[in-house]
Amino acid sequence: MDRLLEKLKTLDPKVLCAALGVVVLLLVAGDFFLILNPQIGGLLAQRKKNVELRDSIEKLKTDKLHIDQFRKSLSDMKARAANFDRMVYARDNVPAALDNISKFANQYGVKIDQMIPQQQGEEQLVKGGDGTYKSVAIFVSARSGYHEFGRFINRLENDRVIFRVDDLSFAADAMNPQKHLVKVLLRILVLEK
């Protein structure tokens, strides 16, 4: 070490300053590339994770504010699914739909003369993983007043017995002006597996 100091003392001060400048530059460069640069990379990666975490926390706070709305929406969807399931009949359960129609007709004073499922009136609506959904037409001939028949159809729709009404006609009955001859084509949903 003493020899190195003796040699440095013998050097010209300008060369000595240049040599010290190069050494300091090499130390700074080494510090930057070997120590500081990996730390900066780690800090940048950590900053990116912090930003993602902050965004996730903000989304969580927003979702937490809307959780009641999500729950209500979920319960509404479950109710709609249950209503839809209640409206769908299995192919071998079509007599139950006819029975429901007849039962409600009796409750509202609608006298059914004929009720016939129409095989040629079937429409395929959608085919899915659980089977094929079809719309089956049921022709109903009955005698009723306007108001009784309206309440009867309303009950069928509210209780999800029928899917829709396709055709409806009223004709006056000369023998009984309070009752009319009604012909209607009702549609029910049928699932064929």
C-alpha cells in the first residue's frame, strides 16, 4: 500500500486527477449496474403490484357498495327461473296442463265444450342441453261471458299455465245473450328430452 501511495505522489497532479476521476467513474458505474439497477427493477415491479392491488381494492369497495343490488338481482333471476320452470311441462305431463286449464275455467264460470291438443300446431322454440323446448297448441271451445273469460285468461297467464294466446274469437249465442261461444288457441311450453 505504501508503494502505491509513493507512486501516486510522484505522478503529475493532472494525471492523478484524471486517474482518480476514472476510478470514481468506475465505482459509480459499478454501483449503478451491480447494486442500484436491480433495486430499481425490484422497486418498479413492486410499484406495478401496488397499483394492481390499489385497483383491486377500489373495485372491491365499489362492489361492496353494490352487493345488495347484486343479491336482489340474483334473487330476481332465481324467481324468474322458477317461474319459467313452473311454466314448462314434460311431454308426458301435458294432461296436467289440460287439468289446470279446466280447473281454472270452472273457477271463473267458463264452460269448456272441447279442449284438444293440436299435434300439427307444434313449434320448436329452442334446442338445448336439457332437451328441446316446443310450443304446443291447445284448441279450446267454450261458453263464457267477456269478463269471466278475461279473468280466466289472466289467471292462466299469472299462474304460468300457458305461454301465450294465439287466436281468439267470440260469437254471440242466440240462446243465451250473457254467454258467448269462445274459440281460443292457447300455447303451452313442453320440454322433450
